[in-house]
Amino acid sequence: MDAAFEKQLAALSMYERAILMYCLHTYFNSGNYTTQFPLGDLLPDFAGMFDANPKINVFTKLNELEMMIDTKPVKVFKAMTYVKPSRQLVMTLNEQADLKALLAAVDN
């Protein structure tokens, strides 16, 4: 991991880091790049913010997380959306990101 990426990881809130870990572990257990995180059940205060304004992104640092792959910046997430009826944060990991290295970094 390069220093700039480690700095980005260090800047994540504990909630963002937990969500990232959840997505990565779900991916490695299922092989599915898209994860439906039950925001309403696990973090109801954050779900309430999205319910009030679906365009808000309280997880900006997580959404903008980038790592260097072959000297090119690659976003970790392709997409991050909130589904109001089910109160889920739906996130799609980028298959170009080094997910194994990322998992090792967030698990330590």
C-alpha cells in the first residue's frame, strides 16, 4: 500500500471503515461485487439523514477512496446508492481495485 492510500484509510471514520470491511468480507465470501448494506438496521441515524435527503452523501471519503494500480488511481467503489424503501446502502466494488491488499490493510 502506498502512503497516500494509507492516509485515506486512516481518515475514514469508524463507521466508514466498518462498512468497507463489511463490503470486502461479503465480497470474499460470495464473489459478488455488489453489497446491500442494511443501513437502516445497523446505523439508523445515518439512514435517517438519507431518508431526509437521498442526494446527501455522508460517506464521501468512502465513496472517493482510491488506490494506485499500475501507477493509475482506481476508485475502490464503482457505485454507492441509497435505496430508501429498504433503507439499504447499495455499493459496488470496483473489480480493478486490489481487493486482497485492501482487505489485508483494513483487517490490521
